[in-house]
Amino acid sequence: MSLLFCAAAMAQEPSQGGNGSAFDLYADQLERGEVVITTHAEALRDLEKLKAEVPAGDARRELRYRYMYCILGISDDPSAGKAYAEQGLEDARRIGYADAEVNFHFCRGANQEALTTPRDALADYNAGIEIARAEENNRLVADGLTWRGSVQSLLGEHALALVDFLDAQKFYDSAGEPLESEQNLFNIAVAYRRLGERQEAKDYLERLMKFGIQRKDLPQQMAAHMELGFLGVESGSTALPAASSHFEAALRIGEMVGNTATQASAHLGLAQVDNLGGDYTGALAELGKAEAGLKAIGDRSNGDMIALQEGEAHAGLGEHEQAIADFDRSEAFLRKSGNLRYYADLLQQRSRSYEALGKTTQALADLKEMIKVHQALDRKARSYTTTLMSYQFDTARREQENRRLAADRQLKEAQLVSLEKVRRWQWAALVMGGLLIALLLWQARRQVRAARSLHRMAMTDPLTGIANRRRIEALGQPMLDEAIKRDEPMAVVVLDVDHFKQINDACGHQAGDVVLQRIVDTCRGMLRHGDQIGRVGGEEFVVLLPNTDALAAREVAERLRERVRMLDLGDVVPTASGTSISLGVTTRREGDRELAELILRADEALYRAKASGRDRVEVAGTGEVSMTVVGSDAVHISARMQPARR
């Protein structure tokens, strides 16, 4: 089970006597992870010290100790951990301690993952995140996003996982939490591996391994070894020796720190290596060790993978009847967890066993089902591109900014050394000259800033800070001209806030302004670098999407609609059940020359969306294309559409 607090004991002993301030200091240091916990025994020792500092009769501090014990102290009994968390939730609600309620949700979710499937833990993680958001506790929000993102990544929802991890990273960076930020990079590395971006994943994991070795952080080294092992398994036969070495290293560390779950996972990884290398007897032996370890701690979350690997081993030994039974057992787990990536592998392996037994009808049925699963995976993969490109762009931008700051710092240091070498009168002359130049530059800067401010005011919507109608038209026409010149697609989305007048009438224009600002912030966060959004009317906005065809534009519009629908505006519009938008989408047609033509078509599509019930996407594509999207319902398309190039 992942640890919410990667923490350990203080360098000094806590004071005796149950002093409240001593408890807070000790608990804060544990939560911040200022020292690393290496073994479960160390965690129990440090928790016992913390318990001694709980003031008598202090219910809140007692609950704080209990949720830390729930996450750090209960390691090998998920049933007991879940029951402990449920009692904590009840007590936290009774006294109104929101932070404790959030952490008990996270603890119950982590134990639920081990008891059944990771998907079953999402309800607790979502509940914890919502409470933390309501309390405006960004640290706990970020913690919850990493819990939820890890589950989504495991289930194959990599785009959603990356969004959670990136949002968590912003919170950690802004709060100055280096350890949490570093650990979250591990989550991003795992997501990259599951996306197939192996080099990026390897770079992150090697950095984390280096940090773990420098700090003598055995749990971090163990986790990095496990992921590097899985990366080797996915990289082909030439990487199998390295994968085996990483799994064996993780196994050794797991034995050192007494982590039964990791030992079982390492045996499972070694079984995969053996299967891929043709050592099917060795694979079955490793799987037996993995199954025994997981059974000892009541962890049933890996039942799908164990059964799948057992099936591959028995098939490799020619025991196809047993292999099919193993595959059927794995399928029961996978249908519940919804992991399409493993399910596709299962169908392929089982079809081969059916074929070996002469059961061609069943083999063909599995192959047909495998094709459908791969098609579903391909559809998901298309939605990953935008998030991945956005993250890569942000990373490159931060690195460039860091290089610029380093160069500026070196230049200033060189200037200081040079100034110290000149004589006093020369220094005074330079100072006087510098003051004069600074004054002139200050005056010039004032003029430039005033001119820029006037220009920005003329081209910017004062409420939301995005482009106004004049600016969006000035940006859109050259964008259309370039698309025509390059014969590339271009899309325009017009969106309008549903029932916005009712918000203004019920809650006032000030509340309406806040709603618009939050909707704009949400939409801007979903767009690529190079996309443009502008406000062209009261609650009407235009989005310009260069190099985007109808299918990709529809996906963007649907994501915008979904994210706005998920906005929590209860603090602004307490009587509203939710805020929605309607969107009209169009793409460049042959013969289009003016941006106004595209905006008009998109606006007409928006009108149809409004007339059809709102909270939907209406697409008017090339020719006679007309497409309506409501939530995640099916899409109706009445003409051919090119594949998305977004």
C-alpha cells in the first residue's frame, strides 16, 4: 500500500507529558517526511512516540494520531485497515474534523484496493478530494489527486491520471513541498511507462533512484527497481536480464524492510520475465511465492495478473486445458477491474490455447473480441495526446526559464566581481552614470508599459483577462489564412453558458462574473499552446483550434463541456445543481475565406445545441456533416470525416 506520508522520526526524542505543541511539532515533521521511514517496525516505533504526546481528552489530536496510524501503522491486514478507517470516519464526522475525515477516506480507499480492485477505491479518493477542496486545503487535495491518479493509471485511464498528477504537482511546487513533489514525479514516470513513453519513464525513474540512494531511502529505491523491472519486461527480450536484476534488487530490499506486498510483487515480476524467456516451470514457482505472499496479507488486487501469468506458463508447457482455466479465472478479475490492456493480452493468449486444442470457434471468438478491445484502446490513446503534449511543453518551458535565471545569476556575479576591481572614483562615476541610466530607463519603461497597457485594454476582456471580440478576430483571420495556405484543417468552437441569466437574477451579477471567470480558467487549462479563446459577448465565447479537424474538435469541445460540468460552484451559486455549457463546432470548408463564415456556422450549431436541450455539443462539419454529442452518448455522423490530427 502506498504511504500518504513518506515520513519518519524526528532527530530528537519528543518531550514527555502529552504537551499539545510537542505533539503538533512531531506530527508535522512526520507528515512532511523530514526523515525517511525504512521499515514498518520503525513506523510503529515513531507512532508510539507520537501517541505518547497526545494530550489527555484532546479529541482532535487523538484523531490526527489515529489517521496517521491508519496509513503508516497497518501494513499487512487490509480488512483490519478498512474497519479502522471506517471507525475513524465516523468519529471525525461526529466532531466535525474535516482533515481527519479526508485522511480516513484515503486510508479506507488504499485498503479497499488490496481487498478487491483499485477501481473500488475511487469512491473514497473522490470523496476525500471533494472535502479537501471545500476546506481549501491544497495539500490534502494534492495528496488525493496522487491517490486517484495512481488508480486511474493502473486502470488504463492515463489521460485522467496525468491530469491529476500534473494538478498535484502544481500544488506541491507552489507550497514548497520538495519530497511530495519528488514522489509525484514517480507517479508521472509510471504513467509515462503505461503510455508507452519508455524513455521519458526511464529518465524519471533513474533520477528517483539517484535521489533514493543519496538519501538512503530504501522504500524509494525499492519502488524504482520495481518500475524499472516492469519497464524492462515491456521493452523486449534484450531487456529481460536487466528487468530480472531490478526485480531481484526490489525483492532483497523488500526482505530487508519487511514489506511482504513488494516481495510478492517482485516474485510476480520475475514470473513475467521467466514466461517471456521460456522458463515456464520457473514462472510457476515464482507465481506460487507471489500468491502465498499476497494471501498472507489478504491482498487480492493482483489476482488478475497472477492468473494471467499462470495461464501463459501452463500454455507454454503445453497444458492448454489448465491454461484456459487460468485465463478464465483472470478474465473474471479483469472484467471487474476494467483493465483493457491486460484483457487484450489475455484474449490473444487464450485464443492460442483454443487453437492448440482444435477449438477454432472459440479461438476465433477471442480474436474478434481482442480486435474490439484494441479499437477501444486506440480510441483512448487519441485522447492522451493533448495532455501529453501540454505536459512536455510545460516541462520544456520550465527548463528554459531555469536556464535563463541561471545565466542571469552568473552575469550578475561577473558584474559584481568586475565592479570590485575598479578604483573608488571610477565606481562612484559608474554609480552616478548608472543612476542616470536607470532613471532614463525607468521613464522609458513607464512609457512602454503605459502604451502596452492601453493596447492590452483595447484587446482584452477586462472581466476574464482573455481576448475580446476585436482581438479574437485579429488572431483568427491570419490563422485561417495560414490554414488555407498550408491546406490544413482548422476548427472554431462557439460556447455559451446555459441559463446564465438565471444565475445573475438569483445570485447577482457579481456571482455571475465569478462563474464566468472560473469557466474561462477551466477552459484555458484544457487547451493547447497555440489554441485561442476569446469572449465575444456576455456569456458567449469563441475558441480557435488550428490544425484540428472535426473529430478532434468534437473531442476538445466534449472535454470542455465535461470539465465545466464538473466545476464545483457551490460557494458562489449555492442554489445551483451544476453549471453547464452548450457548444457549436465547425471546421474550415473548401472555399472559406473569412473567419466570420466559420463563426457564423459554429454559432448556428450552438443555436441548435441550445434548442435541443443545452449541455451538449453540436458539430457542423464539412459538406453535410452534422453531429450532436450529449455527455458520453453515441455520436451521429452523416458524412465522411477525416481522422483527427490534433
